[in-house]
Amino acid sequence: MNIILLGAPGAGKGSQATKLKEYYAIPHISTGDAFRSNIARGTEIGVYAKSFIDKGQLVPDDLTVKIVEERLSHDDCKNGFLLDGFPRSIPQAEALEKIAKIDYVINFVIDTEKVVKRLGGRRTCACGETYHVSTHPSNICDKCGKELYIRQDDNEETIRNRMAVYEKTTAPLVGFYKERGLVVDVDANGTIEETFQKIIELVK
């Protein structure tokens, strides 16, 4: 089963990807991980991608497509995959159609205020642990004892800006895939388990 995950920042794609890859026994592929893998292995496309990343520039669509295509050629993708963070634009989606057949596009539908509450309540530790004020009211990390902090991209203004950027650039993909009858809209306002059960019921 070949699945694309679409949804705004904070919609819960990462949490669901972890559960879905275990449920369907298929790999969760993010473009970030694919980039890092190629860079670490020193592949030709990895070296080329690094030349853009090192300058703080966006990696061109054609190169991003090549990196995704290379990842999808691995043996672990023979029975399916979860794509997260790709495609991000209509041209990327059109290119993907030439590479792989997509079975479902899971569109995580969530209220903006819910996202602000979710991300705005997130606290991070220098050791890598993350918490949420709703379940971890303490400002101290349980793992290492250091003080937690709010990431710069977790303040309300930044979160709302990220949502606006998503609506402008990525949301049109929902229309693209709805025209192809591939979109499954999932209410992502509930708990992780509630959202997971909805996906399982809708994706047969």
C-alpha cells in the first residue's frame, strides 16, 4: 500500500506515521531522512543536494524527485511506503505520478486553534526529549534534569505563519489528489489513538 500523508504542521502526521508503519509493515519515508542518507553515503545526488543545503537554499524540485525516486527503489518499499513531506507542490506531485502509483492520500484535517494549542504547549530539552505542558507541567526534564525551553518555531506567531504558508503552498495538493479520487479526509482533532482508529477504518 502506497500512502501519502498530508496535513498542516502540528496535525499529528509524525505520530500517526510511527503507528501506521508498524501496522502495515511498510517504511516511513521523509524527504529529510532521504537527503541525510544520500549525503552521509556521499552519493552523487547527495553531494549535489548538500551544495544547496549548505548555502541555505531550497533543493530544486527535480533533485528532490530524484532522491525520492532513489529511496523508493529500495527493497523495503516493495510492499508499500508512507511518504511524509513529499510531494510539497503540484510539480512534485506530477513527477511522483511517473514514479509510483499512489493508493491513498491521508489528509489530516485540524483546526488552527488546536494546532496553536498543541505546538504552543510543547517544551523541549537540550538532550532531545520533548514534552507537553498538558501532561508534563514541570519545567524540568525527567531524563536529564535540565530546564526545558520553548523552541523558536513553537511560539504562537511563528505557528500561525507556518499554517499560512502551508495553506498557500501545500494545501492545493489536496485538490490535486481529490480530482484523482485518492483523498481520505481524517479528523485529526482527537487523541493519537482516536485518529489512528479513524485512519484504519477509512483505509481498507
